[in-house]
Amino acid sequence: MPQPQLLRRTRALWRQLLHLQLLIALESGESEILVGGQAVMEGVMMRAPHSYAVTVRRPGGELITTTRPLTRPAERHKYWGWPLLRGLATLGQAMALGVRALRFSSDQLLAEPGETAGAGDCPAQSGEPAAGEVTSWGMIASIGISLAFFVAFYKLVPLLAATEIAHRVPMLSGQIAFNTVDGVIRIALFLLFIGGLALLPDIRRVYQYHGAEHKVVFNFESGKPVDVEHARTFTTLHPRCGTSFMIVIMLVAMAFYILIPAQTFLMRLVIRIALLPVIAGLSYEIIRFGARHSQSVFALLARPGLWLQRITTQEPNTEQLECSIRSLREAMALEQTQGGELVIS
């Protein structure tokens, strides 16, 4: 493998690994709204109710798009539309789409000029897979590392730190105080992580694409013609962003752990891992209710997430807005072929 290609592959895999840690924070939208999306490496994935598109700008400036039909989980099995379960279904589908979109974007960054790269079940529009694609095993390894990092960084490390603090300060060993300290440490680690990544040029560009995705979604929802000039006028801060979802999860988790008595380190760790699906499902319902009732107390829980989007979304440039608009138009075009009635101006 030529040295430049080896360096490109190494950089792409490194960016992919970092991006996987941000997958939830970069996701926006839910199964019952018109459109949502997610930033990927040098591109944007846009999602309609029954279709999605991923558009990536290659190093040479060319825009490459792939589109796929989409089925809502509740349309396959009705129970996925029930409260709590619908949050898990939406999150699971968003994560799966995010991984596919991320792999597609990785492949495009590795492809040689003039090559068309595919991505497994997220193929390019034409052509055979290129030799520079990210392998399935490489993607599986990245996901495995990311899951291990998530458990260690957001569950194990805060618990270890809170346990050590409680040993040194006995007054913080009570149920409420201990779990409050644990929760504060978890949120602090999250803030340090997303803020630290913003210092990396590659991730800062992802945050810019995240901002472009939000602006274009707002542009679409406004009913105005969807173009760069109109999209530029909208804010990058969106209430349905995954950054808000992450903060709500952490706040809800803190309350859950306070209510559930556990005295040993091992039991506390098991509870934190086992209750994650329940906490995620409840957090989704809170975000969903708050988005529909902006004056409710639940809407207040999403406010910190809006503040944090000043980190995870950055002002995009014209090319990034063009990429996001292309992705939305392609998703809408496929939606119409499947009987959808969504039309953008």
C-alpha cells in the first residue's frame, strides 16, 4: 500500500473512531417528525420518514450521494411505537443509520479520484467497491472499542472517582450525596470530552457539518425555499439535537441512581449498565414532550443541551450548507417515489 494511502487510511480510521464517540450527540430528529439528520465525516446524512440520504464531499470537492429506503420500527412491529419502547427503537435505528452513514463517508474519503466506493448495505449509486474501503471487520472493531470506551468513561470512571471521594469525605457517602457527585463527574467528563474534541481540526469540521444540518432542517421546517441564502439565516441550535438528549440522559440517570439503593461498588456498576435502556427510553419521552410543550418543566431539562450545542455545532461555510441541502433533496426525492408527500421548494 503506498505511503500516502496508508496515511489517509490511518487518518480516516482515527476520525471514524472519534466520531463514533459522538454519534448520539450528533444525531437529531425522531421517528415521528418530517426530517432529521446527522453529521458525518465531510458530509451529512438526512432522514425523511421512509428514506435517507448521505452526501459526502470528497477531498477533490466532488459531492457523492447514496440513498436508501427506510422503514420505521413501529411499522414493522406495533409495540415499538409504545411509550419508552419507541425511544429505544428510535435510538437503535438512529445508531444503525449513523454507523452506515459513517462508514460510507469513510469510504469516500479513502477513495482515489475518479473511484466510486460503496459501503456494504449503504452502497454508492454506481460502480464496484473500491480497494480503499473501510472493511467490515475494521468497522466492527471500531464499534467494539467505542462501546467499551462508553462504559468505561461514563460509567466506570465516574463511579471510581465518586467512591474515592466518598472514602476521603465520609459526609458524601450517603445515597443522595454519592450519586450526585457521581452524576456531576459524569457530566463534567462529557463536557471536557466534547470540548476537547472541538480543538481537533477534523472534529471541528464535523461540528460545522452538524451546524449545517441544523440550519437546513430549520430552513425546511420554515416553509421557505431551501437554499444556501435562506439556510444561512437560521440558528445552529436545535431542540431535537442529540446533545440535548445526552444531557437529559445524564440528569435522569442521576435521579434514578439516587432512588435505587446499592451499597457495593459492583452492584452500583451493574445497576448503571442494566438501567441504561430504561433511562434512554424515559429520556426520549421527556425530550419528545418538551419539544411539543416548550413552556413545560420538561422543556427546561433540554435547555443545557441547547447551551452545549454552542460547542457541538459550529457556523458552516457555503460548501457545507450545499452538502446538507443536497442530502435533504436526495432524501426527499426518494421519499416521493415511495408515496411520500414531503416536498421542498
